[in-house]
Amino acid sequence: MIEISGLYKVFNEGKPNEKIALENVNLSVGDGEMLAITGASGAGKSTLLNILGTLDFATKGTVAAYDLTLSAMTPKELAKYRGEKVGIVTQYPFLIEGVSAKDNVSVPLLNGKVKRQEREKRCAEMLDSLGLSEFANTDVSVMSGGERQRVAIARALINNPSLILADEPTGALDKANSEKILEIFFKLNRMGKTVIMVTHNEEIAKKCARNVVISDGKIISDTV
Ligand SMILES: Nc1ncnc2c1ncn2[C@@H]1O[C@H](COP(=O)(O)OP(=O)(O)OP(=O)(O)O)[C@@H](O)[C@H]1O
Ligand SMILES: [Mg+2]
């Protein structure tokens, strides 16, 4: 369960280049929902997703996920949330360059709780499900944009998160790979995961049970 209330995000507050990216956003997302967020470029979609993923924090208002207020989390709670609860695919995924796809994907499993053999197995299965088996040992630096995007998706999903946040996850993919990725997200949703996906693609949005439209930092429509 996610509960966002009175959320504001202001960049460069008080400066000439001040930008209100989110303005009084209120949104509740129940467990197991599949939600598409659409809206024009610059509307605030990534800002909202990044706040939910704790990559950024609210200027005002509260965001609670799984009974924790994100801005008030202790470092320990934050680590647990990031490591176990949420999987985020950012709009421009950062990968560890010079390192193989497999090693990038295994990063969230390096918490001392998963044995090496188990890590190898889970990474191999995850890469396979994303059509990346042949790239397991390839340095991500030499992979294509779409391949890199899939590595980032694999890394976001490897810890079996309850909440999946994806910012234009199919933006760099061809039709076949887009469909494959979407099918993975829909399958995870059927298994009870909450999926919040930013997309510019109306067709993809329509397939999601709930559509939220953001315009100029405000939610202007929310339809189920
Ligand atoms: N770190 C930042 N500093 C200043 N302004 C920012 C910052 N991040 C985002 N913005 C501004 O906030 C607004 C919302 O940005 P955001 O990235 O959330 O848009 P978006 O809806 O994801 O757009 P797109 O569809 O192009 O990805 C934009 O006007 C953007 O320029
Ligand atoms: Mg964006």
C-alpha cells in the first residue's frame, strides 16, 4: 500500500530557476495494482517515480509505503526498503561499466544473505527470462541501449520486490522485446506485485488496469 498526500517537489527552491515539478499530488495505490502513469514530457512523472523509489525526496507532503514514511526512514529501514521491497528501473539506467551483465544483475543480491551458487542460479534464470543469456558474461559497456535496458530491468527484479517502479521500461526496445518485457510485468502483477509504470505509449497504458495522467505536476485524471 502506497499513500501519497499533499506531495510537492520543488527544484531549486527560492532561486530564479525554481521549478515546481510536483504540486499537491495525492494518490493511493493498493497492493497488487497495475498502474500506468502518462503525461507530457516534463510533467513530473520521473520525479514522482524517483521519490517512490527513494532516489529523491519530497519537498513537502508525505509518501508512505508499507507503513513507512519514506522521508522519515532510518538508514536501516531505507536499506531494507531499497534492497527488499522495491525494484526501480529508472528512465536512464545507470549500470556499472566495465562489468558483465551477470555481475550487474547480481548487485542487489550482494547483501550477505544469498550464497554465491544461489546468486549465479537466480541471475542466469533472470537473464534468460529477458532474452539475455548469451550476454551473461558480456561487459555492459559494449551492449546496445535495449540490451542495457533489459539488464537494468533484470537487476530491478532480481530481489523479487513487492513494488516494481518502471520509468519507460520499453522506451529503448523494439516491438518484440517490448512485448516480452510487458508480459513479464503483467505476469508479476498477476502474481500479486504492485507495478507502477511510466509510459508514453497509449496502447501500453490501456492494458493497465488503472491510468493516472499527470500534467504540469498535478494529477489531472485517475481512471480504473
Ligand atoms: N534535478 C532537477 N533539477 C531541476 N529541475 C528538474 C530536475 N529534475 C527534473 N526537473 C524538472 O522538473 C520537471 C519534471 O521533470 P520529470 O523528469 O519528472 O518529467 P517527466 O514527466 O519524467 O518528463 P519525460 O517524459 O520527458 O521523462 C521538468 O520541468 C524538469 O525540467
Ligand atoms: Mg521522465
